[in-house]
Amino acid sequence: MKRILLPLLLLATFNYALGQRLKNNLGSTIGYIECGRVKSRLGSTIGYIEDGRVTNHVRSIVGYYDQNRIEDRIGFTIGYFDNGRVKSSSGSTLGYVKNGIVKNNIGVTIGQYENVDELYVALYFFFFFYNKIK
């Protein structure tokens, strides 16, 4: 029984980790977020999202977040995440993150995600991929 259970558990963990993927608008994998670690499509660590901080691969701070506010590394508010909407500090909509789809400010799909917290998706696109959700 143990010989069967351990491989099944490892397989389930591996499949869940792969399921935490971020994709571009064509459906190609562009990255992963696993336990706060941001990874490239090839699996190398490019940053971290944890404990209210967004850091690069060497853990230098690139920004901060709470449940809805996004700040730059100096602590100035640069955006908000509100019920699936990513807004600039002035309140204009930069993009949308909802139901597995990431859209820009005019509603064009720019990405997709699976099994990743919506706030983390917004932070990924804001800091690591599309630079402020163009």
C-alpha cells in the first residue's frame, strides 16, 4: 500500500504545481507561481510574492501589496486590485483578472491562468510580465 500511495501523492503534487500556470493570450505557458515563488516558463525562479512583498530572483524588493493596494519598492501606491480589476493610482483601469482570464484596459485578452490566486496573477502581470498591464 505504501508503495502505491507515495507515487500517487507525488504525482498529485506535481500535477497541482504544473496546474498553477500563467499563459499568454495564445495559451502558451509563460510562467508559474508555486508557493509564492514566481517561475519562468522554463522553471527558473524569477521572483517571489510573499508576506506583502514582491521581490526579484535575488530577493531585492520590487514592490509591496496588501489585499488591494500595490506599491512600488519605495512604498508609493502605483495601483489597486479591486474585485478583479487592476487600477492605476489615479483610479483608471489598467486591466482585469477574473475567471481564468487576464484582459488589458480595453478588454482584450492578454493572458490566462489556472489555479493561481487572482491577486498573485495581477502582481505577476504588473511586476514581471506585461509591466503594469499595458
